[in-house]
Amino acid sequence: MILKGRKDSKKNDGGQRNTFFVGSYFLDYPRSFMKRIEFAFAKLIKRSTSMFPFDSLKKICLILFSIFILHCGLFVETIPPGKILDEGEFDRFLKLGDVNYHYQDFPGTKGDIFLLHGFGSSTYTWTETIPYLRKSGYRIVSLDMKGFGWSDKPLEGDYRVERLQIEVASFLKALKLRNVVFIGNSLGGAIAALTSAKDPDLVGKLILIDAVGPYPMKKPLIIRMSNLPFAAEMMKTFYGKWLFHWNLKEVVFDPKVITEERIGAYFDRLRTLGGIESTVSFSRTLEDGFAKGYLGLVPTIKQPTLILWGKDDGWIPLTIGEQFHKDISNSQMIVFENCGHIPQEEIPEKTAKAILEFLSKESKNK
């Protein structure tokens, strides 16, 4: 969106006065970040010295405010559906119904591993874990759920967890995937658990990584914020990379994990068409009804189950993982010290090692 400057033709002391309008700073708005900074400084200094009797403090405040605005959603280019900024040889699309799903398919002959991301995430979350898993010879399929990553984000879509689970099961059936090793993190863990209970023929083994459970807990701040009135409108106006930096600080233990590359990957996927609206829509579906239905299904899970948990998870506490372990009879649990909500990103090698050791042990027990 381009905001144009305007002129006020009212005369004052025999001359014309240009009325300041912030949009005029962005008539020739450049895309490069550093160019944006240079552009903003040049424009602001010129305006503040030629048009207004601002003192130095006001000039500085205006400059800082404009730099903040440069990071906001008003000036973020939307990525159209079906476009991938970092497309690779394993990226695929599959249309089911009205939704075009993005997924990655890494070949293998040993069996099928299916990976499912969490809230606000995507196939990107497995980027550093997949190379370790591939060494074992498994075929690995990773999906972007509807409303996330590079998949479509219909504005009027049904984003209830129950509906997402049905769609994920349909995706598995469309790819003729049966008896998979279903690995889910966070929201993906909830859908993995639900699929294990409701469609047991699809899941041979279950691995939950800091999974959303049906047990009482305080919702993360980003979820609570999404339930505020006009949340989507506010996020579209003010979101930027700063939001992802703040959000990642909430979910990781080691801040060194929060790199510019990682922040950019999350940011790019949210600035797709409908990205913010779908995120808010999903957040508003997490009501008590979902938890009540889910609670009764967890004890019915019969598949061999591995529960992985970051001890320092700031979103979903360790007590939730312990409750999963208690309710799923055929389960074992590993707790990672000094790790947060996304072990597959914080400690990918350790995460993959725990997964492969579990699978090796289970294959020997057959």
C-alpha cells in the first residue's frame, strides 16, 4: 500500500504552507532494510528542519517512531498463495478440496515418518532435525497445515483443532500413508494424539514433542492477545520481525537460537495472504469444548509412544507432558535439560537421536 503526501493550500503570512503527512515519507519507499533506514533519516531530517520548528528531542523522537513504523505491517509486502521464497527440490503442493497444501517429501525406504508443526510454525521447524533423521533411511513427509506456512489460508476457513485433524488424516490418506511414525510438536502434537486415537490405522508409533494437551494450563500470551477485539487489524498494522523475536524469546531456552535467519523464516510465512487472519482465527477456537473431547481420547491411545519435553518450556509446562505419560499406558518420556518449547530447533541432533533410538528399540521388540 502506498500512502501519498498532500498539500494544504491555505496561505499564512503571504506564503504557502505544506501540511505534514507521514505518508509522504514513503512515496518512493525502498525495499532494502538498510536503504529504508537511510531513506527515513534523510526524509525526516529534511522535513523536520525545513517545515517545523522542532527542537532536537522532538526530531529524535520522530526519527525513532518512523524507524519503528518501517518494521510494521503497513509496509510489508504480501506473498501470494502458491509462492515459496526458499523453494527446494523436496517441496510439493497437493490440493485437497479448496485448499492447496504445501509439504516436503524426502525419499526413503525404511518406513514413513510424518512431521507436523505447532501453532504459528511450519515445515521450517524441522529443517535442522530432518538431516539427522534421513540418515536412518526413513521416508520423511512434513506438512504445513491449513492456515500455516506456505499452505493456503482461507479467510473463512474452519480452524478448529478437530477440523484440522480431519484434514491431516485426509492428507495422509491422499498420499497413501499408513502406519506412519507420527511426530508432532505443540499443536501438531495434539493432532498427532487425536489421529492416533481416532484413526489408529494411520499411526504405527506416536511421538509427542511439547504437545498441546487437554489438561488445564494458562494459555500463552500470544494466544490471549489474539482473542482481543480487532486483534487481526492491530496485528496487520503493527506486526513485524520484532514480534517474532519477542515470541521466540518466549519459547526457547537459549537466546542464541534466535538468529536473523530464523526470525525471517517465521516472518515470511506469516506475511502470506491471510496469514494473520488465520492465526487469529485459530487462536479463537481454543475453547473448553476442544479440551473436553480430547481428554477422553488420550487414554485410548494404544500405539507405542515417546514423549519428549523441554524442561524449560515457557508455553506448555512439563506437568502437561507428565500427564500425557500417565494417561498413555504404552509410553516413555525423555526430558531435555536447558531446553524450551521447540527441541527440534534448539537441540535438533539430540531430538533426532532420541527419536531414532526409540524407533530402533521398538523395531527390536516386534
